[in-house]
Amino acid sequence: MRGDDGFGPELVFRIRGIPVHAIDAGTTPENHLGSVARMKPKLVLVADAADIGASPGEPALLGRDEIDQVGGFSTHTMSPALFMRQLEDLCGARILMLAVQPASTAFGQCLSREVEACLEELVTVFEEAFA
């Protein structure tokens, strides 16, 4: 519904054949804290569009503290950094955000060409990593 804000859900959809636990948490990832913690993961990767001050479609792998410094755009009811902190406290896993710089998050827009290209590259990386 909001252009490049669909990055996370679209990544989850595209890697559905890869043997990883992937959850489309929408705009309320805090609703999934318990179910993720019960999986006892060693690593959690949160994929989201975020204003990281980069060129549209550019990805970045961020730790919780880096997200606090970036700030910027979020459509979530809970800040991503707070969500990551709570998840880390619950399960002790390493929590990282795979952020992509959106080109547009306007209502009614599709994914931008830049974010679409980033998704294609990331899916290839995931396929190769978990082959």
C-alpha cells in the first residue's frame, strides 16, 4: 500500500522456498515477539524500508544502536530499535536490520525500480547462502 514500505513483506514472500523462518510482521512486529522468541533463534534479521540517508534501493545491515542513530521513516506502531531491543532481551539472539532506502512510501504506489532491483539481488544472496 505504501510503495517501497512493502520491501519487508515482499522479501518474505520471495524467499518462501528457502529453509528459513520468515514472518511478514506487517506494521506490528511486536505482535510476533513471543512466537519468534519460542523459536530460540541465534540470529534475527528484520527487513524493512528505512530512511538511512542513502540512494534509493541501497541496502544496509544495521545493528540496534545504528538504528537509533539513523531515526527517520517508520510506519510501525513501535520503533524498530525498541522492537529489536525487546526481542534481544527475550531470546538473547543477535538482532540486525536489513534496511533498504525507499524511493517513495506514498499511498497507492508500487515498489520502485531501485527497491525491486535490490530485492532481486538479495533473493539471490539468500538462495546462495542457504543452498
